[in-house]
Amino acid sequence: MIPYYSLKDRATLIQLRQLMPNLYFHDPQNGSFIRVPEQPDHSIYYRYGNSKNVYDSSIQEFPKEFRMRAGDPTVRSQKSVPAGTGLQWTCLSSGNPALSAVGFPSGFTSCDLGLRASLTMPSCWNGNAFNAASPSAHMAYPSGDGIQGCPVGFRVARFPAIFVEYYLDVHTFNGLYTPTDHPWVLSMGDPTGYGFHVEFINGWKPGVLNATMPTCNPGSTNNPPLSDPACFGGSKGGIYSAAQQKACLLKPIVNEDVGWTYPKIDNSGGTTYGGVLAALPGCNPVQGGPGPTTPKIC
């Protein structure tokens, strides 16, 4: 159930910056890699209600340029997945029940409605700055309502809990793998799915979230819509139009073949999903674990 005091966005808000690894199809027959296209259905939920579905006034907006990460790209076993993320991969099919697992599910040959990854980001802060060497150390997950629901030592602030759903269009690979194959690999060389992670960089204008959370409560009904003055309309800046969204797409900054061609971000209207690669981009060999991986240097 989506909490009443939450808002759902599909990349239309002005200030969102979420970074996730790409998914590749690792051909079981020849070992090549093809980037899997994303579906234009990614959902990001901001949850700022308590267990009684009432707005929690102790929750405040993120500091300017605040950064955090949920998940761990070096993890390759289920027992090592960071507690609290609720990481789950789900094969969605119109002809069969959804098949879910913490890592990549198996035992299927088709996910015609998409393959979905979901997780929750931590919301309790200890006041320390982001540390690239330990990017999750300054954050923790709550166990109850209010600031007192945060662990001791992480009660400097409590932020909205961000829940991410990441959808991928894998139907074009139907028939290219068997139920016993494991044909998916994340761009950092993870063939297990346990290393899925989300990076967050705050881009909200100061004051917008604090002004919006007490009055914007569309929950799962989208009523009021995000464009309503109770949410992000009026003096709060509004939401991006389709033209504005297109104008703000970032071009690649590294001259490297990643199996995709800008600007066909979501493969709208086409069936060509990019080039075939002999290896993953960057220095990312496939590392299956089960122990933690170490970054490779080119």
C-alpha cells in the first residue's frame, strides 16, 4: 500500500537526481553484451507520513546538494545486501504470476511487462557529510515514527523515505535464453542483481519540499495532481513539460561505446536496442562473487 502522505513522480519534477546502473543482456550463446532499454515507467515515491498515515512533521527537506546511496555495488550474495533496502527484482508477465527475488529471479523465459528493480533509500542522518569512501555511513534506516524512530546517533535529521521502482524492457530477448540461464548483468559487472544501488544527489530548491509535504498528499490516487498548488503548482515552481524534460537530457560526457545511442533514451517507437558489445563498458569484468568485488583499474 502506498502511504497517503506520499507523492509519486515519473521524472516530471524539476529537482530529481537519481542515478542507477544500466542492465545488460549477456548472451548465453556467444558471451556478447547488449544494453537493455529502460521503460518510461520509473516511479519514485517520497514518503513522509507516519505509521498511522498522518503527515510526520519531524520529516524535513534535504540540505542543498545532499548525497547518499542505497545498496552496495560490490555485493554479490543475498546475505550481504544492506539491511533496510528491501531490494527486490520482479519479472512481470501477463501470462504468469509475478516472479520476485532479492537478486535476479530465474526460471522464466519471458517478462513481457518488464523486469523491475525496487529498493528504499535510508532517511535518518547523523549530520556528517557524504564520504565517497563510505557513501552510506552517514545514513541509517528508521524503525519507528518521528525522529525518535531513527537509531541513536542518526537523529540530526529525518528526511522523506525515497522508494524507487526501476523498470526495464527485456521482452526483445525472449527466446534467447532458457529457464536455467542467468542472462542479466549490471553495468558494474554484477550477474547476481544483489549489487543494484541508487545514488541520490539533492537538487530540490530550498524551501520547496518543506512547503509541499504538509499539503501534498496524493498517495496512490494522484489527487491532487502534482501540478496542483497544494503540491508543486503555483508559487512552488511547477513541473517540467515534455519539452523541458527533453531539453534537460544530458549528453554523454565520456567517448565510449555503451551499447546505446543518445538520445534514444527509452527506445520510443523502435526495436533496435543498441549495438552488440564484446565486453561491458569501462573496466568492469563480470564478477559473480560470492565475496565482495573490488574495482578494477584500467
